[in-house]
Amino acid sequence: MSATLNGKVMVFDSGMGGLTVAREIQGLAPSIAVDYAADTGFFPYGEKSDTALKDRLPAVAKALCQVARPDVFVIACNTASTLALPEVRAALD
């Protein structure tokens, strides 16, 4: 017997690379709704200061979650998760 998973996931990246993560989630759990957001207005993250990213990312994550209301927020960006994961976690419940 297999369980059907329900819910909503928000996948976030600085560009389009995280679409592979979103597709993998959708493939593994087709009944889960997957939203994708790319921060292309601030791309590329590698050219931004650590401080600018630590300031920006929690606010962006919180705003996305307020609009999309996901059950899970996935950061599919290595730069974002390396620099600001604790700050993003603190901003989200």
C-alpha cells in the first residue's frame, strides 16, 4: 500500500537551476503542488555581498510564503543556503 502525499512546496532559487529540484519533487510526489520562484531581479547571487544576501533572503522567503502559503519552503540555491539558511529559518515558521 502506498501513501498519497498532499500539500504544497515552494522551491526557491536565484535563477532557473532550481527547476530541476522542482521537477524531482513533482516526480517523486505527483500529488504535491509545487510552486517555483526565482529571484532573477537580484541575479547573480555570486556577485552580491554576503551582507546584501543575508539582508534580502529572509525578507524574500517570508514574502513568498505569505503569498503562496506552502507547507515546505525549499532553497534550491547553494549560495543562498550557504550564506543565509539560519536567517531564512528564523524568518519562517
